[in-house]
Amino acid sequence: MVANNIHTQLNHAEIIHLQHNLYLLKFDDNYEIELEDAIEIDQAFIKITNNQPFCVVVDARNKYSSVSNDARNFFANDPEILPIRKKIALVVNNMPTRMIANFFVKFNRLKTPTKVFNDYSKAIDWLNEE
């Protein structure tokens, strides 16, 4: 993991600090996120947020990546991240990614409020709502 004040580069993803408690997560294109990647991502969030509450926008526009079942389950149930991850906004602009995002939201029974958006600015607005 390579980190500075605003950008953290992981093996197959990057995290960018946008403002106060808001972060942007981008996955590599044409890659299946595996359990190891999910663990790395959640551990990075814990470290860079100093275990403080945060919201995340996942920018999946123009991406044709997928997330393994083990990784989806981990993201949905990681007991270390659940107390501090307040909201997730998934931004998509293609049908395959929308289907994956909707599946993730509906079938993983997320404990974190999560919505799928076509519009990045609307996603940010929702994350900034109290």
C-alpha cells in the first residue's frame, strides 16, 4: 500500500480522500475483486480514517470488473468496518456493472445504507446528507 494525504494506491484499487469524511474508491478495470483485495481495502480504510466514521463513493463508471462472492460477503459483513462505514454510493454507467451493483445491494443484506446511482454528483449529494 502506497499512501499520502489524499491518495492510497492498493494492489487492484485506489482510495482518494475527497473531503472531511468522504472517500472515493476505484477498482482496476477488467479484474475480479477477490477476498484478499476486499481485506486490503477495508484495512486501508481503517488506517487512513484513523478508525473514524466515513462515507465512500465507489466509481464503477466505465469499469467491467466483478467482485467474487467471498469478497462481496466480506464487504457486507466485515465487523471491523461496519461501525465506521456510514454510507456507500455506487456509481455506474453500464448494464453489466449495474446488475452487479444491484445484486450486491439486494442480496448481501448490507448493514450500511447503500444506493446505486447513474450520476456522480447525485451520489455525492446523498453521501453528504445527514
